[in-house]
Amino acid sequence: MITSSTDIEVRYAETDMMGIAHHASYLPWLEIARGNLLKERGISYAKLEESGIMLPVVEIKMNYRRPATYDDIVTINSVIKERPFAKIQIDYELQKEDQIIADGYSVHAFINQSGQPIKAPRIIKETLAKEFD
């Protein structure tokens, strides 16, 4: 299992008139957390894309339990539970203080520049395999 933790401060622009973070604001937070999880392991999204490998979202699910509000610090715990093959799934748990406010997952396919599905690239498999072994 591979884990990472990322803190996000809820910005005013991400909230509605009641000061509650809009549900759509959570998706960019997940993207930041996902990028950090990979970056912590020396994997750069930019370098993957430069090499012709893309990771589009093919499925996403979020369960909203409690609101995040303006100026809250939200901790996003990201987890990869299974070795990637043609797809990679990342699970998320979002917390503020010690309460879970949301959870969910995203699934990403590995594709080449032509948009064709491919197996997980060697850099992903080799880097993540170290933590699964």
C-alpha cells in the first residue's frame, strides 16, 4: 500500500455565499494530492506527459459527509492499494481536524499520445513496486 498526505487550505473563491466549499472544488484538491503522491516518489506528471503518457480520469466517486468551510485546513490522505496495470486507482480520505469530511476514489487509464490504452509505464511499475514488496 502506498500512502501520502497533503494539506489544502480552503480559499474564499472555492466557497459559496455561506462560506462552504463547493462540491466541485474537491476535484482539483484530489488532483493536487495525486500529483504530490507521485512527486514524493520521484514521478513527475509533466515528465510522463513529455514522454507521451497521459493519465485521464475514467472514473471518480466522492462521498460528501461534512462541509469544508473558508480557511479550513483539509488533509487529504491518498492511498494506492493495488499495483497499476492498465489503470491506477487512488483512494482519498479528506479530513478536517479529526473528522472525515469526504472520501472517494479516482481511476486513471494509461494512454499514449494517440489516445490508445497502454500498460502502466516502466517508471510507474518499478517505482511503485518497491513499496508493494
